[in-house]
Amino acid sequence: MQQFKRYLPLVLIAVSAIIFLLPAARPSINVAMGSEGEFLVEGQTQSFRNFYGFKEVERTEQGTFRWTGGRGSIAFPYWENVEAPLQIRMLICGCRTDGQTMPLTVTVNQQRLLNLTLSNQWQWYQVQLPANLTHPDHDILLDLTSEEWQSPDQRTLGIVVQSLQIEALAAKPTQSLWAWLGLAFGLGLMVLWEIPFGFACVVFGQWLLGFYGYQPQFLPKGFLLTSLVFANVLGWQSLRKLPQLWRWVALPISSFWLVSSPQILGSWILDDAFISFRYAANLANGHGLVFNFDERVEGFTNFLWTLLSSLTIKLGADPILVTHATNLLLGMVIVLLSLHLAHRLHQSAWMALAAPLMLLNLPLLLYTSLGSGMETALFCAGILATVLLAINQAWVYAAITTTLTIMTRPDGILLAGIIGLLAIWQSWRAKQWQPLLRYAGMLSLTFIPYWLARWWYYGYPLPNTFYAKVGGTAKQAERGITYFIDFNSSYYLGWLGLGLGLVASGLRWYRSKQLPLLAILTWALVGLYTSYTISVGGDWMPGYRFMVATVPWFALLASWGISELWQYRRWLGAGAIVATTGLLLLLLQPLRQDRPLMIGSAAWYETDVVNRYREVGLWIKDSTPADITLTVTAAGAIPYYAERTTIDAHGLTDLHIAHIPIDPSKAGKPGHEKQDPDYVLRERKPSLIPWVAAPMFTSHPLFEPNYRLIEASGSEGRGIRMFVRRDSGLFEQ
């Protein structure tokens, strides 16, 4: 501590010098009409999105321009998170051939900021943005709304736009208050815990890289940098008994990669996450843990995650942002727990390879640091924590974490079976039953009341989603086998872990005729959860969600195999290291191709779906009375934002559809196999059916006589197509 205290003033002086010598970053984007860059999909380039309402490029001697059609919109992704005053500049013109002026309203994030009257002269206009702008994606969404007029060639036009710019004005680095507070508190903990001065310099260097390298993204700078500092500091403290190399190398690299990955790879969100958010919002608003008011249907399986989301909403926070931040932190917890388990399995420096094997595995990243909104990271961390507690004989705490894991996802009951068998074996070996009594007793006290309460509340022993998704058909198992093979063939870690794990088990058995307890537990977990995943037919979501919980265990098996080979024959260990290095290089390819930032990837597509469905939902909320009913085939973002009674046509939140048998001819996407269009149209009679859900119903004889198609424009510029029931009284001419 004395050494740290001696150098701390020098550190603070250096920090102050860097603050005042290095200029703060001033990001900017210039959208020159006709030179916008490649449109990778409709309305989106690498720099902006929601580019709607602009017509084809035209050219004059003064340059290129685009007409609007009365309304033009453009969104600058995540610019709400730029911690500096923002300014938008526009080179625009009324340019009417009849010489009349053009009134223009400038709106940013649904707030009207400026009213202009445009002449026939090109002119720069600028508007400084207030600090209280909000957007669901933390974008800056610019809307230019004007009158429409008919040109001599019979075109419907608005105004002319030549250039749109957004830029950050000069800002002091000290504006990032949370980042500085996190660094200061982290330094204080380093002094208190006598963390080496050299490691403090490493952490500070990472902090500087993050501070000046931050680009607009979904997670705020202050949160990311504070998380980076605390992951290193708390990680160092928790790994004190582990080898120095792990703390000096594996810990800071893992922490920095997790914090940097959202900027490098992108963030994403699943539509299914909004099912839980809808339950959470209804609970927070006093309507109960229900999807629709007065309908007790358990259309979710992540009770604990939903409760945490409900608390988030009750406190006035954004559940998308909070769940993303939580998943990133859980990613760090998963790494730390895995390193502890790796050290228990084999006290070799090569066991630290478990960290890069996990963190270059895209499925794990997709459900931790990159977001998703799902409970997968919490479930994965729960399994790791329970096993670590159990092998440390902390049976009461292991029972509590088992219950929390089951409350996170019902297949956590498999964990209870494995740890229960371990408690029985430990009790038999010790000739006393305290391990079993402690584990079983606490598990009974925590799990049984929860299970009985939810059975009483919803009326069924299992969640409604179980009845909607699981049918027990041979095709389901066949699909599950394909799912398992595709996961391992795409990301390789499973095959590597199985191969090296078998080698390690064989070598250990050859030498000592026994296997480490943790190795047996690892094989049991991998085998049981793989078998379960195959039996339910896998999952449709990007990143092989059901296999994510096995990723740390495959990484442990792989690193254990390398350690055993190195100990048995150095040249065999070296060969395994070369093979593993090759695997890590191969993993870079799916990281690049399947990352959320890659337009067209599965994760990008899911986020795009959410953005489109959000606009549909908000349009329904703003355009319809509160007592209407709609039906959807994706029960996430549309119902969440619409806040209307919703029928899920695939039965996740509908008792009738969930309990009908699966038609073998309809076998396909998990959770989307059951349907009953006749029940929906004849008995429920929804007022609205979004265009995307209509194909399920169009062939039914009750559809065409009772529904008509309307078209509208959403709040973010997208077109909306909706089928409206003719006798609903909605949108009548």
C-alpha cells in the first residue's frame, strides 16, 4: 500500500495533464445527397438509418440534391449517447417553381424544435439540440415536414435537401461524470486492497483507450468505463488465490474485450424479449403478472428475469438498456466463475485458455455483452455459481442459487437433479446426511412455495409456453440433433471440448484410475443439457440460445485436455495448443460475418424486426382506442408498444392454441407450429391484423369478407399496412 500511495499523486498529475492536453472527441456525420454511401438495405447505410421520404437524386450545376415528398426522415444511430452538445446543420431550399415560400417544421425525436419559411434560395440552417431528447434506440431522429405541392411534371414534392450534418460541439472531457467517478472509486479500492501499482496502470490505460475511443453505441460511455474498472478491480480481488498470469493477462484482456465488443460487433435485441417486458410492464403498473388484463396465462419461462425487468420499469428505467447492461456484467461474472472452476479442475496455467475460448464464441457474446434482452446469461451464471458452491460444500447457498436458476428458466430443474445426486454421493461417502439435508431442505423451502404459487396463479403445473412448444414428436428430436450438430459445426468449440475432454479423462483415468469430481459434474451437465436441447427440438433464435449454457463447460473440457496433454507429453500439449490457436483464428470468421453490425446477419435482422414492429405498435397505440383487440404471429414488440389486448396466433400467451395437438404437417420453427385460424377469426374476432401476420388467415373463408387493408405512415417514416375488421368502426372514410 505504501508503494501505491507514493505513486498515486503522480498518477493523478498524469491524469490531469492528459485531461487538458488531449482534445475531446468531436464525432460528426455529413450526409451529402447523392453521396450517402452504399445503401445496404432500404433506408440504411453504415452511418445512418430511417432514410425515408426522399426521392431520387437529381443534379444541377450547384451539386446533387433530393426532393422530399412532404416528409423526410433520417436517424443517426445512438447519437443520443454522445456526451456533448449536439448540433444539426441543413443545406435546404424551398425551390418551388411558382416562387411561393415553403413552411417547414423541424422535429427531432418527436419534439418540434424549429419552424422555418424557406425561399427559393439555398441556405444553411442550424439547430442546437436540447439535452432531454429521448429515443428507444438512443438515436437522433430528424424529421423534415413541409407542405406538398404539385410540380409542372405532376410530381408531389416538398422541399429540396442538399446536405444534412450532425456534429458534437466542443465539450470538456470532464462532462463524462460517471466515467470519472467510476475511475476515482476504482482507484480508491485499489489502494484499500493493495492492488499492485502496475496493474492499476494497466486498468488506467484501458480506461483511457475506452474514453477517447468511444463511438456512439447503445450503451453509454460512463457505464462501459465504470464496468471496465470494476471488472478489473473486483476480478483481481476475487482471483487472488489464482496464478499471477491469470490476473495480469486473462483478467484485463477479458474485461476490455467484453466492454469493447458492443462497439466492435454491435448490439441487438430479440422480439421475444418484449414478451417478458410486457408481463413486467403490466406487473409494474398494477395489473398483475399477465400478458392481457384479466387473462392469467403464463406465456413466459423466465420468472426471475421478468421480475427484474418489472422492477426496472417501476423505477422508470428502460428495460432494453438495463437488460443489455445487466447481460454485459453477467458476461464478466461468467468469465470469473469459469476461471475459478478451471483452477479447481486443473491448477495449470493452460487452464486460462478457457477465457478466450469462451469470449471468441459468438453465441456466448450474443447473449452477454451484445445484449439480446434475454435471460440466457443469468441462467448460465446460475449454473456456474451453483456448481462452484456445491463443490465447496456450501449446500445451503447452492440450493438457493439452484432455485434462482430454475426461476430464471425451468430447465434449471436438471441442475437440481445433478447437484442433488452429488449431495447424495457426498453424504454416502461421509457417512452422514448433512449435505443432502441441507441442500434438499433449503431447495424445498425455496422452490416448492414458488412452484405452488405459480401453479395456483396460472392454473397449470408448467408454463403455457411448454404446451405451445413441446410436442414430443420424432421430427422434434431430429430437429434437435440437427441443431446440436449445426452449433458445433458453426463454432467448433463443442467438438474441441468433447475431443480434448475425452483425451483428458482417458489420461487421468490411466494415471490414477479416477476422475476429478468437477470433471464428472462437467460431463453430466454437458450430457444432460445437450440431451434436453435435442429432446425439445432446439430453438429458432440466433446464436443457438439453448447451447449457450454449455459453452463455459466445453471451454473447461478443452483447456483441461490441453493441460493434461502438456503434463503427459509436452509435444502433445504443444500440438493441442496449436490446434486450439487455429480454432481461435477460425472463430474470428463467424465473429465478423454474424455480428449484429453486419447488415443481413441473423442478429441484425432480429433488431430490424424489433424496430419495424415497434413502429407498428406505436402507431396502433396512437391511432386506436384502448379496448380494441389485435392478433399477431410474433408476440413481442408489437403488443408491448401497442398496449392493446393481443391474441398470439401461435399460442405462447393463449391457452386454447397452446393446448391443441401439433399437426405433424406443420412441423417447423420451434414455438411457431401450433395455430387455429378458425378460433381466432370466429371466436376472438380481432379488430386489427398486421400485414406480417395476415398469411396465416388469408385463406380462411372468414377473412376476406370481414377485413380490409389500409396503409399509413409510422412515426419513424416507415410504411404500415394493416388489415382492419370491417365492423370495428376503425379508420372509416
